[in-house]
Amino acid sequence: MFNKIGQEDIKVFETIFGKEKCFSGTEIESEYAKDEMGTIISYPEIRVIADNKYQISELMQYANQKRIPVTVRGAGTGLVGGCVATRGGVLLDLTEMNQIIELDQINMTLRAQPGVLMLDIYDFVEKENLFYGPDPGEKTATIGGTIATNAGGMRAIKYGTTREWIRGLEVVLPSGEIIKTGGKVVKNSSGYPLKELFIGTEGTLGIIVEATLKLTSLPKFSTSLLAPFETSIKAIEAAPELIKRHVTPTAVEYVDQTSLKYSNEFLGKHMPHDNYDAYLLLSYDGTSKEALDADITLASQLCLELGAIDVYLIDTEERKDSVWTIRGAFLEAIKASTTEMDEIDVVLPRSKIASYLEFTQDISKKLNLRMPYFGHVGDGNLHIYFCRDDLKEDVWQQKLKEAFDVMYDRAFANGGLVSGEHGIGYAKKAYLEKQIGATQIKLMREIKKIFDPNNILNPDKIV
């Protein structure tokens, strides 16, 4: 159903983007054939780097007419093959569309191109005492990529996911048409919520070329608590009670000794008080020091009531940086500890987390497969990794399939979902269909067909 790219097509792309921004054949580096996880590998026929939305519009008009597949790529930090060109064709690189266009202090919005990195957004707005809530673990991800996947992160329990922070989008459709949906307004009851359709659909319905982000005032004060527990189950069971009986934390993270070991070895540094088996790492923020101190005092008392061995205040910048740097390195540390890995990022009702992690430990022993994990227990999102280590390829593939099958089956039985924040991409399609069934898959495919009747935009992904 797709056409291969020929020399005439390459000439057209060079006219649109400039010869210096087009790479084909052996000019395409291996990193552009995969994402951060690296389990899905496929080379595009050409990689083009866009400077502006008009180039993208022209590209899509031509690709739609010629039936050439186009896959959009930001920083490539995804974990499910969403930015991999599984059908060849064009890989559209948006990393050089990286300008912040406007900061509107009155409407408290930020307009940005899709290639702006998350760390640059935080730095830019916080200098103005403003705040963007979503906090994905990978700060070198692009804003366009986080919108495409509806990224969450550690602050989702208090501030929600990316979806809640997007006021408006400008999008190039597969036909090449450019549309704007939403804007700087706070309320919008004007027709179907098309803006929401582009958030979390992983570049399958349109290409985000500009985003208008909601901002709030920057919390002036923040403090973290590190609460060790005798067992992982006690720590995880304490989390929902703590949330129910107290002001909502900014983050509630589960940390265990195994994950700490990987991170300590990877970074060459140690977290304070790292000699316990399991922890809750909590963060609180606010605009009043007195109110924050009262929250911290109450939270500390509740942690002890709920079984914490002790509660340590992480209140200096040095200690906060140490603790959260080590927590932020878990993924890279686990990846560095093995020859190959894969993961699931299931999201569950908070009441089911403890029993699910007990099940995880049982499966790890049963399959003799190393399965380290960590999670945002405040919002029920768990990251569980399958490590190949020295397994032979056929044994690895067999164990991997069995682990995915049983882990997803248990998650679905407990009211969980396939993905909390990393998306479906190419890697998790079969599990999405297994969970939601043929009717919902058909509805999604019909939506896709309306936006992209020739199926040229990021084919093979989600549905």
C-alpha cells in the first residue's frame, strides 16, 4: 500500500528542506533506526530535518499524494517504538524546530515549537517565577513528544498529566492542511474537543508544530521526605492511606534497595540513609513556608503511624539533588546493568499495587528472570523491567513473551491499563487490543481513517 522512495522523490525533499537537511541510505545513523529502548529497529529511507511548519505541510501534501509513509521523531527518548519508521519512508526530524515563541504573562501561557526540550521549558518559565506542571522522567524529551504520548511523570499525582496543561495546538494534518485548535483561553466548549484527540495519539493523526502551554505561579518552597519501611509491601500499602488522610503530595515514589544498588553503581554516589529495604520518597510544595512546614509535620506523623521506621527530612538543595538524582537515574541504571531489556509501564488502581508487586516477585522467581521495578505509587503507575543478562536469544524471547502475557493478564484483572505514560507505539499493540477489545479498536481505526485515509502518518502504531 506504500510506495518506495526514488531519486525523483529525494530531489523533491531536497527542494523542500534543503540538500543539507536530507539524509538517505548510509547517511542515516543507527540511532535514527530505533528509540531509547532499542527493541524495535527499522531504518527510514530518508531522514529530513524540518525548520518550519510550511515545509512539513508541503511534505505531507506530497507524501499523501505519492502514498509515502512519514514517521515523526523528536528526541527519540520513547520506549515503545513510536518514533521508529517501521515502514521505511520519511523520518521527519523536528528537533531543530526548538524555539520558544512567546511567554504571555497576563494569560499565563507559553507558545513553543515541538522540538523545545523539557529542561529548557522549565528553565525558561521558572526564571519568570512561573511553573509548568508535567514532569516526565526524561528531561531531554521534547515538548512535542510529551504531548504526543500524554507524558506523566512523578508530579502527576498533584499536577496531572500533560493533557491538563495544553491550551492550544497547531497541527499539520496528513493532507498537509494546517489547523489550530484551542488557544490561550481557559474555557472551551466550542464543538468537539479535537485538541484532545491529538494529545496521546502518538503522531498518528497529525503533526504538532506549535503548542500553547498553561502555566501557573511557581511554588516558592519545596521539601522532600524519605520514609524507610521494613518491607516493600508495608511501604506500598502506606501510600494510599497517606494520600487519603493528608494534603496531596507533589510526588510519592516507591524506592527499594535493589533499585538503589543499580543507581548507586551507575552514578557512583549514594543516597542519604540508604541502608533500608524499602522507602517512600515524598515531595511537597507550596507558596507559604508556614503551610508547607505544617504539611511536612503532619505527613511525618502519618508515615510513622503507617509503619515507617523513621522519617528523614530532605530539605537542603544538596540533599534534595542527591536523592532525586539517584531516583531519576533508575531507568538508565537498570539498563546499564544488563545486556538487553524490555519493560511494561502498567497503571493500576492504588489499592492493587501491593498485591501486583508481590505477583511480580513470584513471576520473577518462577521464570528465573531478573525483573527490577520502581514506580509512581502515588498515581498507580509502575515501571517493571525484564532483563536479559546472559540468556540465549531463543530462551530470552520465550521468557519475555511469557512474562508480558502473565503480567498484563494480572494487570487487566486488577482494573489496570496497558500504559500509564509511555504509550502503545509499535511494541504494545497486541496487548491494547487484548484489553479493550475489537469494538474500541475499530472505533480508533475509524478515527484514524478520517484524519489519515491513506494511513501514511506513523503507520503500524497503536492500532
